[in-house]
Amino acid sequence: MAQRTVLVVLFDGVQSIDVTGPVEVFAAAETRSPGTYRIRTASLDGAAVRTSSGLTLVPDHALAEAPDPHTLLVPGGAGTRRSDPRLTAWLRARGPRAARLVSVCTGAIPLAEAGLLDGRRVTTHWAYCDRLAHDHPAVRVDPDPIYVRDGQVATSAGVTAGIDLALALVEEDLGRDVALTVARHLVVFLRRPGNQAQFSAQLAAQTARREPLREVQRWITEHPADDLSVEALAARAALSPRHFARAFRTETGMTPGRYVDRVRLEHARRLLEETGDGVEEISRASGYGTPEAMRRAFVRALGTPPAEYRRRFRPAPTA
């Protein structure tokens, strides 16, 4: 198998974990399959860069002298929001020569500015999806997934999603066993599916201002198998169903039903990932009632049924 050069672009204001997360994945894979990856870093002039957290990173090369990569990775960070015409020109010239173009977080922005994402389906950090779509209308921005693969282009959401994407690329190159071994080594217990939403229900919804509504949010999370109808939740908040539904949406940004759906899906996912419980037992514990109802929810939200989700994303047992 030919060695793949992974070139990571560095710049002032880069997010350090956008660099080190994927690099650790590729480095761990190289340790387990020597000769697979050659990891290099480069900045515009070869000088050290200062990350957004204040760390200093010393590159291997100036970009002009960097080897042609198999995988060209552009991380995100505050530095991507101040376009450097020299970096844009370099990406425009050298990007098409890479077998894979990869971005983490707002690293999609410089790739888009170089015209390398036109016509592609991509993602980025949720806070910058609207900006990316507005500034680059030829790019098809999907704000929901944690990573997206479209041909030679692979883009991920914010921060730790770069680790998920790197693990997916290692699995593509070396197979599932190596990817899961790397994940266990990094104490990342499983590779999240790319179409998993960037938000958990608790992150997607705002925390309600009023204590009765906050208590309802906590109750939903802790009791997914209970009666979580609007009427039952309204009674818990001591409000009429109509007033409760209106207040819940105003204060959290989503309807009670949508919030319940997300909590139940997350609960079922965790049980599939972390336990050996059967699908029927998990469907009851998560509030779906029947395996068929849970299957429909998984296919609708994740594009895969529960059994396949477990097969693909639960770590294999260690010997």
C-alpha cells in the first residue's frame, strides 16, 4: 500500500484541536500500520504560528515547499475569518492536486474562497453555516451533520468532529478494525456517524428561563419512557396545554414534541452504543413502545435502522 502524505495547513489563529485531533488519529493509525501515513504541517512562510488558545505550533515546511499531499487538511479557527490572499491562491493552485480535500470546522471557509467547494455538499461549525452559504451560494451547505463526504471533499463540523472525520478516513483507508483500535487508544469509544446531528437535544434547545419549564426539560431527559404528551408535561408545569406549548417553544426554540423526539433518539442511541440490551427492550426504555416505532425514528433521523446503527458504531469487544 502506497504511503499517504497528510498535509495540515497552519496559520495564526488556528484552533489547536482542529490540528492535533486529526493528527493524533492519523499518527495512531500509522503506529498500527507502519508506512501508511506521512504527516506534515506547513504555514505560509514556514514560520511558527500561534493558535487561538495561545499555543505555538512549529510547521515542517513553508507551503511553497510542501510536498504534494494525498490528503490536504485545512483546520478552522479565528484565522479563517481573516482571509489571506496568499493562502487562497495556494489552495486554488495546489488543492486540486490532492486526492482528498479535508476541512475541520471553519476550515471550509478558505476552501470555499479558493473555489474548491463549488457544487459540493459540505458542512462547517453550526455558527458559521449561514455565513458560508451566504458568501458562497455555489456551495451546498448542510448545517446538521457532524461531517459530510462529497467525492474527494470531506468537511466536518466544529472542533471534536474533526476526530470523527479522521477516524472515518482511516476506516476508509485501513478498515474498521484499525479505526476502532485507534478510537479505543484515544479513548474515543466509537466513531459517531457522519449524519448524526451537530447538536444534542440539550444543546440544540435553549434552557428555559422559568423554573417550571426547566424542570420539565430535566424530567423529559430523565424519564424518556414516561407519558411525555403536551397534556402531561403541561400538568407538570402547572400550565394549560396551550400556554405550555407556546411558552416552551418561545423559551427553548423548539416545540415540546420535537424536544421529546430528540431526547428519546439520544437515549436509544446511547443504549445501543453502550449496552447489550435487545432492540425491543431499548425501544420500551426510550419511550418508543415498539421496535418498529424506534426503527422508523432512526431511519428518519439517521438514515439507518437500529440494528445497523449498533453494528456500525458500537466498538467491537476486546479480547
